[in-house]
Amino acid sequence: MSTPDSVEQLSYEQAIQRLEETLRELETPGLPLERALQLYESGKMLAHYCRQKLSQAELRIQQIHDRNGAAPILIPFTTLEGTADQ
């Protein structure tokens, strides 16, 4: 099981990989309750860490944009075709 300290040492990509592995194991039929609880706790820590890393990346992009001297504007990272964002 991942501890908060060990999670903080991971790159975003490593954390996502561990989260995917955790989810796969959670889907295992007949998984003992105690192991499922451990995996759930670890998965929550990993998901929180990944959200934090994404928020930091978004802030960094905004700061880079702000340094160009233009008024800051928020630009979505991705937009799906056919969404109301257009």
C-alpha cells in the first residue's frame, strides 16, 4: 500500500500507473475485505495526488501565459467537438 510519503516521490505518470493497477486489483473477484479497504485508501491518496499535480500544471501554464505581458485569459486544455463551450 502506498503511504503519503511514497506517493509524493512519484511522477504524475507513475501515480496514474499505480492508480490503474490499484483499480484493476480492486476489480478482482473474491478480494478480501481488508485488502479492498487498503487498496481503496491507496487509490484515494493516488487520485488526490494526481489532481494536485494537474492543478499545479494548470497554474504553471497560467503563470507562463501571464508572463507574456498580455491580459490573462483562461483557455480550456481540451474541448470536445460538439460541446457547449464553442
